[in-house]
Amino acid sequence: MNIDRNSVRRDNETKSTASAALITPLNQIKTMPQQTLEASKDQLSGILAPLSDELRRHLYYTLGHYTDDGHPHYYYRALATAVRDRITEPWQATQERIAKTDERCVHYFSLEFLLGRSLNNAVQNLDLDEPTRDALHQYGVALEEIVEHEPDAGLGNGGLGRLAACFLDSCANLRLPVTGYGIRYEFGMFHQTIENGRQVEGPDHWLRDGNPWEIERHEDAKTIRFYGHTERALDEQGKPRTRWVGTNDLLAIPYDMPIPGYKNQTVNTLRLWKAEATDVFDLEEFNSGNYPDAVVQKNNAEQISMVLYPNDASENGKELRLKQQYFLSSASLQDVLESWVAKHGEDFTDFGRLNCFQLNDTHPASSVPELMRLLLDVYHLDWDSAWKITTQCMAYTNHTLLPEALERWSVALFSRLLPRLLEIIYEINERFLTDVAKKYPGDVALLRRVSLIEEGDQPHIRMAYLSIVGSFSVNGVAHLHTELLKSGLFADFYKLWPEKFNNKTNGVTQRRWLSHCNPGLRNLLNETIGSGWESDLTQLSKLIPFADDASFRERWKAVKLENKRRLADYVKANTGVEFNTDAVFDVQVKRIHEYKRQLLNVLHVVHLYDRIMRGETKGMVPRCVLIGGKAAPGYHVAKLIVKLINNVAAVVNADPKTKGLLRLVFFPNYRVSSMEIICPGTELSEQISTAGKEASGTGNMKFMMNGALTIGTLDGANIEIREKAGAENFFLFGLDEVGVQEEKKVYDPNAIIAADEEIRRVMELIEGGQFNEQEPGIFDLLTKGLRNPHDPWLTIADLRSYIDAQTEAGETYLDQEKWNRMSILNSANSGWFSSDRTIAQYADEIWNVKPLENA
């Protein structure tokens, strides 16, 4: 089809004339009567042509693309811009409703927002599927083809960032006045490739071609300070004040992205900050010919928002990461405070009551002293008033049980980088310890344990403790996790403030993780129980009676088979390995970490390979094992685990004896868009972390929604998944948290290995070089760790139980009627794990916020 350029030109000249008639200077808009403004908006809303015309207009005018035979990238850019145009009016209306409300608003601070792709999500939530497909049909392209040209937004690493994205989706779905605040990273975590079995990191330049979903708001830029020193002086009223002077300043430039609710005319905002220098370059240096030094300030400033999570193994890396955290906190708090002052003046009486800052893990913990600094130094409140406000509006979510994962920053670094905040932290700590000493006189050990400053040769600031002391709410993200926080990691603080602690079990959005990513199942559900589950996932319980309906089970099985075919094609395209769709698809995708125990999974694959080599294949269910995830660049052991997975896969897949019985792949560059294909095709979900180590997990919930059965330990949200699905529909293995603690007292992995012939053979294969003939000794670090009595992950302790549970899973899979019944019941009972439920609990029990009135 050829574009009628004259028709396009005439259409757009008409629209441009109409638009020009509505353009009014900003200073006039501020003085226009409300009814005039409303009339202008009504006129503007009528300017948007049908989506097909808007697609053509953006191709021709926005992108200068004059033919219909170009790269699909042009169609993606034009379509994304046209869809964003559709979002603009409800987006503006929502922000106006938030600005007018006298109810509490929430500001969600997170260093990660793993959004994935935005086009399909926007099309679904705006109910634009049919007009979008019709518009693309004119050019002979399908929506599924176009969305592949949108890069995954590189704004997160793993579960933490994906959870934040699900939460924003649910906040918009529930019409809650919530704004997300994060950093606009130029580069994501990294692009992972596999070379000779090893992970190789490359740049993830997701913004290379721009981002059509964002709007720059340069007029809302904030100044962020670093370094310098403090001075004491008397103000005009003779009161002592502190000034932070001699600082190196930079700008935080906001970029806003729309977060549309599901067919409800509500569009919230994710505001992302980009770092820029206050001056692009030093003209004097430039004129003298010293070009590198002329732009050094610009380069130093832009490093802050350049890459997600710099490697903090070096002192420079630590400094950059702390800069990122403070940059997010300061810019976001300034933004909220300036909006408050514009509306209320410098009367902060109700600020704490009408605002809540949710700190997503300890990364934004500097928000506590930064809010104090702003209230004390900028708005001149006294300490007690500022502290009352701070502790009235700060709320903290903890996401880890690993002490080493809690943020700790050296006092020396803090003193150099953020001297004024360090003074405030010391003052907070002194007042806090004074209160504790009054309550527990003479308990010096308690004071040492709860102090915000960890003493030693190099004192450190405990940022998690700072978050607890400065917040009115502290929540864990699964029942077990919260109980372990109260009894272990934060036991002293729970003793001080039991009323602060609460649980909010995580959830995921069913719009993306079922409706969007699994259209076959979505259609079957809608035909069977209606579409109400898309807004209320508890309605999936209507499926329970259909688990006993043989004809429905056949339809369910057919949907799963089609999803397996799609996943098999995806695996073949990305790895070259063919998956047999008659086999059970056994999947573990998550960040590579020792506590998540991908190593346990590989040991089981080696066990199956050993059985095949010895001819013990009677009753063995064919199995395709997929493992995916990224290892942090500086995490040597995790990267070695990736290497072992790939080496085992190379041997297993090349052996003719394994054909039709066993395949193993390491899926490279695992990301959100990959999960959207992997999740619907998965039949057995691996959630095998050491009990007491995983805070919650969210991948386990996505798999459950899509009908996968879980093999797992009693860890994180697995406990609640098993409770909801029914113990008979879950493959349980391994020690529980109490058992882990008891086992550590007597743990002897070498005795376990010696006493179990099958485990001994597995270790002999790995230690004997079966999987590294050309690279002797490279896996010694892993095998020595497995044999170490002090191995904190207790992998060998759980291996026999894991093998037995896998055998049970295989035997169950051979009975397809039983398996499909269990699959249906898992999905039917997944309603509790919607992020809508989680956010409703946050709103009612922590935030105290109400839904916005309908437009």
C-alpha cells in the first residue's frame, strides 16, 4: 500500500490549523478561567484522528518516513508515539485530580523499575488492540512483529525492579495517587552473551534510539549537592543554622513516563531522573585547547545516571553507587517539597499526614537524613518538628535476609561525599540511643547492636537501621520473611517497636503475567469464567470445578502445548538446541546466586545424565531443563556456576544416548520479554533456594498463575503458594528454616556423599573432569564449596530429597490427567498472588490512601 502524501498533508494542515488556534502562552493559561481551560481541553481531545491516521502522520512527519517498505523499527516508533498521544489526555486529567486532592499521596522510591516493554502493555490497558492491529494491517505487519523492535527498558536487574513495575501497574489499576521515582539509566545492567560457556558482559544501551514513552521536564530540574563542608551561622532571627557550602553541584532532569491503569482512564507517572552538569563545559579550558578537562564536569555528572548498579568492588564504584542513591532521594524529595510549597506555602503542619514515601529496600535510605536536611536547612524547621514529619511519612520495605546484602557505607566515604547528611545521621543516632538507654538502662550490648554506626577500625553506617529508625512502618514481603526479620535480623528493633513491623506478601500483575503473555490461556479463561479476573484475580477460583472436567482439561492441555511449541521455537532461535514438546519443560530463571541454588539444579541434571549413561532409563520422563539469569560482573562463583551449566549442557546435548530423554540449555540474556515467552510454556517451576534465604520470590507466582507446578523448599512465598495450591499440588523437598539451623551444627557433606551412591557418582563425574576435559580444575572452587562443612547453602544436605522430589514429579507427569488437574488447581488458586491484593494492603494498612474519584 502506498501512502497518499497529499491526503496526509491536507489532513495534517487541517489539524495544525486547529492546534495553532488553541496554542496559548503559558502566562495566559495561568490566568484563564477554569471553564475556558476545560473548553480548550475538549477541543484538543477532538484533534486526535483515528489511530491509523495518527500512525501515518507520525511515520510521515515525526519520522520523515515516506514509504511503506521500510524497517519495522519505523512502525514501532510511529505506533508508540501515536499510542502515547492517546495516553496524554487521561494522564493529564489524572495528574490534575492528584494535584487537587486533599487526601494522602504516595511517592514510591526505587533504584529499579524493570518495566520491560511498554507498547503491548499500553495497547492492552487502553483497550486499543483492535484499532492497533487494523492500523498496522495497512502496512502488512502484525503487532507481534512490531513489539519485537522495542528494547526492554534497562531500568532494573531482577525481582526487586520487576516487583516495583508490577506495583506501579496495580496502583494505576486501583486508581491510587502514587508516583514512582527512579533513575533514568542510560545503560541497563548489561547484555549477556555466552562465549565458550562463560558469561560475557556487553553494554545494554536501551536508550540508543531514544524512548518514545518519556517526556522531558527540564523546567522541573533540581540541584543536587556533593562534597564541600558545613558552616554554622546565625540567621536573621539570631537562630543557629547550618549551611552546606563549597559543594560540587549537578542537575537532576526529570523524564516522565505514563503508567496506564487497566481500562479505567487513570494514568499515573513514573518520574526518572537524569544527571547533567550545571555547565556543559569549561569555556576557558576549551579555549586553551585542553579539551578533555573542558568537559570533565559534564562527564563526571552524567556517570551517575549512566549505568544501573556499577560494580562496587572498588572505592570508586562504591562512591558512584552512593551518589546514585542520594541523587534519587534528594531530587525526588525536593520535587515533592516544592510541589507542596507551591500549593500550601511553607506550612508543613499537614505534610506528614498527606504524604508517604515508600522506600523500596535500603537503596533510598538516605531519604531519611535528606528530608531532615531540607526541612532544617532550607525550610528552617526545628529538629523536633522536622523529625516528627519525617517519621510520620517514611515507610521501609525490606527485601533481603542476607546481612551482606544490607547497605553499609563507610563513615569516611559519607564524610567526604555527604558531610551534612553525616552530621544529621550522627544526631539521629545520638537521640535514638539516648531513648534506648532510658528504656533499657545499662544494656551497653543492646546500644552497640542497634547503633546506626557500626564501630571498628573503619566505622560504617547501617542504612537498614537508619531506615527502621526513621520510618513509621517496616514490612517484609512474605510471611516467613517477616517472621525471620522480627526474630532474627531486626529482633532488637522489633523489641523496641513491635507496632512498626508488618507483612505484605508480594504479588505480580495478572495483566502482564497472564492476560498479555498467555493469550491462549486468557481466551480460554474468558470463555469459561468471564474476564473479571483481569481486574480481580480471585475470580480464578471459579476454575476449581473445571479441574474435574475431562473436556476442559483437554483444552487446557492444548493451550499449554501451543505455549510449549512457542517456547521451543524461542529456545532453538536463541541457543540452537531443540526441545521436544512431549518432554516436561523444567525451568529455573532468576538472578544467578549461590542461595538460589542453580548448582543444585545442575547436580540433578548430572544425576539424570549418569542414569542414562548406565542405561537406567525405565520410567524416566523426558525432560527439557532451561536455566537463565545474569551473574553480577564481580561475582566470581556465580559466573563459575554459569560456566558449569553450559559445560554440562554441551556434554549432555551432544551425547546421542540422551536424545529424546534429556536436554539442558542456559538461556542467554534473560529479561522481561524473555519471561513473557518462557513463563506460559513452563510446566515445572524450580524454586529451590535454601530455606530462610529467599525473602519472597515473584517468579514462583508468575509460573503458578500460568499453571506450572512448583518444586521447591519451604522458603519465601513458596510456603504461601503451597498453602493456597494445596500440599498435594506442590513438590516439596529439603530442610525447612529450623532444620537448616539445626543441620548447620552437625553438617558433614562428605559423609552424605560417601553414604549415597548416586550422589557420589554425580560428584565423581564433575570432579573427574567429565565436563571440563580441556580445562582441568576450573570447577574445583565449586566442588570444594559443596564439600565444605561450612557451606551456608547446604546444597548436598538437600540433594537426596531434591532428587526424590524430582522423581515424584516425573512419575506424576506420566499421568497427564493428574498433572493437568494439578496445573488447573495451581492457576485457580493463584488469586492471592496478584499485586492488586498486595497494593490494596499497602494502601489500607500502611499508606492510608484512597482511590481517586473517577474522571
